[in-house]
Amino acid sequence: QVQVVESGGGLVQAGGSLRLSCVASGRIFSIEAMGWYRQAPGKQRELVAAITRGGSTNYADSVKGRFTISRDNAKNTVYLQMNSLKAEDTAVYYCNAVSPEGRYRYDYWGQGTRVTVSS
């Protein structure tokens, strides 16, 4: 099993920055990718950014050029640097880890951290 815990959310003015952190524990050697998702009130959860074990990244179009996902393997931590924040970035942000186990792939989720951007 894998556990992930997010931190770093908060209230920020539009145009400001925040950095989210996600620490993984447990069977971290099995993780093939980690990512950040978000869910705004009344909307579905959506992918924000992801990074694979090999270091490949992908981003939602809405955050390209503003958000950067990175990782520190020594700390088992993935970060999401969010710059030029907009009111529409307001959401609960969830860390996700994907771990193949046998013939199955499991998704592990954190409890979420709230980001509120005031306009």
C-alpha cells in the first residue's frame, strides 16, 4: 500500500503563488506516477499535472506555463509550484499515486488541501 499526504494549501490573492507538497510513504518503490488533481465546487475532479517515474510530465491546458510539477526522490515528495494564480484555480487539490500491483493498477489519494484564490 501507498500513503500520500498533501500540504501547502491556503488563501492567496490573484496573481500570487503557492507551493503544494505531497509526501509518499509505504510501497513507494512501486509508484509509477504521481499527480495533482483538483475539484472545484460543483465540478468534477480534474487532472492538473502529473509526473512519471521516468520524469515525464504533463499538464492541463489551463495551467500550462503557470504551474510546475517536480519531485525530490530523496524526500519521497512531489511538489506543485503554482504561480500567477487565478480565481478559477480555487479548488481542493488532491495528490494521487499510481501503483501497479500484480495485474492491477491502484490509485492512492490524499485527503486534499484547499486552495482559495481571491480576486
